[in-house]
Amino acid sequence: MGLPYFSKVFDLIDIPDDWKLVSLSADWSGHPLLLYVEGKPPQPDFHRDMKAWSRWYRTPPKAHHVIYEEAGKLQSVAFDHSQGISTSHVQRFESGWLLADSRGGHASFHDASGASRSKVELGDAIESIQTTTDGRIWVSYFDEGVFGNGIGRQGLVCFDSSGNGLFKYAEFAEQNNLPMICDCYALNVDASGDVWLNYYMDFPLVRLHHHTLEKVWPEFGVLGNAFAIRGDEIIHMAKGQISAIRLAAESCGEPVSAIPKDITGVELVATTQRSADTAGRGSAFIINTGDALYSTGVFDQSS
């Protein structure tokens, strides 16, 4: 079992001063997507002044931007009519983009240039969105959606482009004697059609294939908010260390952990925040140190 090295994807040195990073995610090819909000005032400390923080939160931004890599170059798109105060999810969709709010369920389709085309409702309290090349929209929910009154009660739903639910996890879990989702911590929809999820409160690792149950590892343990699948191993990060866990037929092995390093052996340490942001999709695991983005490269065969 080996730990991956990480290759630098791109530096984060020329971001405008009034842009604030909202979320890090990955597209269906495992390439990073960075969603930024433009024009918000400096964020007050929630614990020191709740009223000031509340005023800041309710202040609409000027716009949202996605930064991504294409053909070896950094690209950015500004989205039309995007002033949502909880807009925090972006994914590729067909030849354009899907942009969505974490609260309220509002989502919008945009063309490749960012122009708004249509809207869709995806349910309140969205934890993660991952789209596929065939036009499916996988949406997971946190507890306020699961214990709410809408579609989020399912914990995980697969939608089509019209917002029709094609797969609903709560119904599926009951049919297959699986624990219910209270909060879907981590989701990974890979290019093969497999969907992996890890959720509160039993923290199983569940693998679906084309809406059927492929495998479940009961009480697998917490994988944080992101993980990657590399062959027969799960890669995730906790407390500043990257861990590889081998999946056996009925159980899993003990994790092998170390501080993540780039291909030259230099340790990756967060520079502008208390901990590094991460994202996972398929076999790709992405780390944002604050100064640059890194993604999984070759395996360290010496481990």
C-alpha cells in the first residue's frame, strides 16, 4: 500500500483582492474548480460580533466566478445574475455550468461564457453537488435538509436536468437495510458510474453502481469531507495527514498516514488558513494550501 505524491496544478497568486474563495470542488475529470465571490466586505468574526456577521452574510455579492484549468492554462468565468448570499456549489454541466445555493435549493444553468440559461430546484441544505457527463446531478444534503420537509430528507438524490428525482437514497436504504443518512459528509461520483458515500451517524462506506448496491463497509469510519478511490485504496486527509486505507472484500486494513508531499518531497502545509482545503473525485485528490493547488500524482511504491 502506498501514499500518493502531489503535483502542483497551479498557483493562486493573481486572485483579485476583493475575491473570496467560497468552495473547492472537482469536475467529472478530477480537475479542480474554485468558486469565488466578488465584492463582499471583509468577513467579521462570528464569535465576536454575531450581528455584524449576520449583516455581512446578508450582503449580496457583485458576482460569482469559477477558476479552472483548461489546455494547461488558467481560465475564469463570471456568472450572470449571480448575487445569491449562499451560492457555494459549481459544477460543469453539458457544455456549460451549474451554479447552486447551499440554502433554499435554487440552482441555475449557465452557458460556457457564464450567461444564465435556466433554473432548477434541487432542495434545501445542499452539502455537495457532483454532475456527470450524461447530464445527471448528484446532490447530497446536510442535517437541516435531512430533517427538513423537502427532497433533502432523502440524504442523497440523483436528478435529471429538469429537477426530477431519478434516485432517492432514503427509499433505497430502507429497501437494502442500510443506515439512513443524517448528514452526508463526503461524496465521490466517479467517471465509471460508481457513487461512493460516507455519512453520519454510522459512517458506513457505501458503493453504488448505476443506482444499485455494489458494496457496503459498515461502520467504516469518518473520511472527512473528501476522499479519492485509487484502485483498491481510499485516500483521504485528516489533521494535516494524508491516509491510504486498503479495501478488502469484507473489511478494510489499517490506514497508512503521512504528511502530504509534492513530487520533490517537500511537505504541503497550509499557509493562509488553519488547515488545507481538500476535494476528491474519482482517483483525484486535491489539496489547496492557500498559495497553490496540488493533485495526486504517482504512487510512492516504497511505502
